[in-house]
Amino acid sequence: MSYMKNKISNLVMTLAVITILFACKKSFLEVAPNGALDEATRRALLPSERPPEGGEAIPARWLKAPPGDEYKKMGSLYQLPEFFSGLGMLYVQPETMPVGPYLAYDRQGNLASTVYMIPLKDFRAGKAFSNLVLPHGKVDHVDIYYNNGHPGVPDPHYHVVLWYISPKQAAALE
């Protein structure tokens, strides 16, 4: 029976990854057309204006730290470092925890990645994660790794990291 549970958990994880990777190919509005997000998240992740035809995109305020709105630095919410080696400075809207999105910035305050922390118990229960927020921007690569828990997200979970920078740049986050 344990073998089957592991197989099912692996299948759920695989499907979640496929969903995230597919969503990375689309813009935010295509991923969540039904407006399932609260307004604070929508305002923080979408530019307030569309660029004029043929014009330059207007930088959204979440591209630079701090992202504003309801986002709080993880280090100010819990006894955690201000900067996580290999990940960056994390900001989250506390009401979206534990899943997130967490916005991760490099030391210069540039958006480096979006992180989701998916509880293992939710994968095992077959919980779906639909309409995950994806900021505009080209995703360079995706990392998924297990974490046994930490302040703020104490239960075992997986980090799903959508990187906007190269693997070499991500590895250099110190």
C-alpha cells in the first residue's frame, strides 16, 4: 500500500510540474482569466498600464525590491535571514502562505524568481493548485526541491522555483 501511495504522490508532483511549466509559456492573464486572484496580488504582479503599440513596456513595481502593496519580507515576519544564499531576499503576502507566491530578489533588488512552497501533505492528499500567479517575464528554468520545513512554513514541502535568471546567475546568489 505504501508503494502505491508513493507512486500516486510522484504522479501528482509530476502533474503539478507539467502544469507550472505549461503556465510559464503563457502570460498571467491567460493563466488566470477568471480573476481568481485577490486585487492586492493582481496589482502587485501586473503592470498598471499596457505599453503603447510598439512602445517599451512600463516596468512593474514588483520587478524591484521591495515589491510594495501587501508584500512583507520573510525575514521581518519570522526568525529567518534577510537573504537566503542561493535564493535571495524573499517577499510574500502573508495571507497567501504557505503556498505563496514568494518573490525572490538578488542583492541589487532585481526580481530573480518566483517561489511556491507546496506542502507535501497537500500533494499526498491530491490537492490541486490551479491558477498559480505568474508574473510577466520569461522563465529561464525551473527548480523543484524538497524542504523539511522552516519558520513560516513548518511542514515538509517542495519549493517550486521559477527562475528569471540563468542557472549560473542563480548559483551566484550569495
